[in-house]
Amino acid sequence: MPTQPFKRPRPPGRSSSSGRSSSSGPSPSSDRSPSSGRSSSSAGRVVGAGLVLAGLFFGGVTAKDMGYENGHKGTAGTLIVRECHTEFDRVGSSRHRHARPVDVCAGTFHADEGGVTVEDATVEAAAKFEPGKQLAVQKTDYRFVMIDEQWVWRSLAIVCVSVCALVAGLFCLLTGFGSRRGPKFREAWRRVPGGAAVRVVLAGAGGLAALAAGAALLVDGIV
């Protein structure tokens, strides 16, 4: 009687191929759920909203006061210095505050037109001046400012940086870019609503603002 070859019985429910058993596990694409993608985009849009608000606030405030330093806004006049002293202005965050020295000159302000006179006028100056020195200042609704060409360039740089922040904020708002788990820059750049036209506007505005900020800081250093 011929012998039959021994066959080891196979357990029921066992897959015959390793490929099938490996395919039963979770795929890499399932690690990121749609809910996590939506939350990442929402976090990027929150960052974008913060940048937009910061750009509008700092840019608007600086642009509003630029006209005073170059003599185009306010009441022009002369401040005759009576005395100058140094004050210390507390600046910085709540944890890292430090005292910034500021030279302040006090005296009598005489408007160039209208006969307005203010006896106890004070103005922040670039240095201390001797009594009797005449300073060209502008009277605003709430303070006096010196006409300072250097501060005009510095203000222009702040406005341009604010425009850059505004453009970056709009980009994050439109695409959700900016969060830790959000889309990468290239992916976000491709998904900008409006296509190439909007991308050109964003890139052009941001690039011109960055160049203008650099030029203003360069002129500020030269002047």
C-alpha cells in the first residue's frame, strides 16, 4: 500500500498569502482624518486673522501720524525751549519690560498762523537742547510732535511691514496655511482661490512692500 504524503492541516480563517494579511491593516492615507484637516486649516485661518488685524492696526495708526512729522497735518508752530530732561518710558511685554530713555523738552508754543499760544507745551525730542532753542513742531489734537525727516522714513518702514503682515494674513485666511499640521507652502499656494490672478496680486503687493520697507530703513540709516 503506497504511503500518502503528510499534509499539515491549515487553521480555518487563516489567509494563505502574506499580501492579503498585510492589506487588512490601516492604510497610511487613513492616518489623517478629514476632521483633523479641517481643524488644521481653521488654526491657520486664526493665525491669518491675527496678522490681518495687526497689520491694519499698526499700519493705520502709523500712517495716521505720518502727516504730523512731515508737517502736512496739525498746526505748525515754534516751541521755545525752557528746559529739557530725560524720562524713562516703560516698554516691552509684561514679563520683559524695560525702561527706554526719552528726551522731553518743555516750553512755550507759538502757532505760525492763528495766534495760538500754549505756555506748558512738551515734546519728545531727539536730544536735549539749551534754553531758548526754537524747535519746529506740529500741534495735534492731543500732543506736540517735532518735524523730523528721519522719523518719516521710519514710519514709512513700519507701514510697509504692516502691509507685508496684511498680505501674509490674507494668504493664511484664504488657504489655512500657518498651522503646525496645516498644508505646506506649495500646496497652499496652489489652492489660493482665484488662481493665478490672485497669486500675482499677493506676490506683487508683498514683494513691493518688502522692497519699500528695506529702502526706507536704508534711507533712515543714511539720514
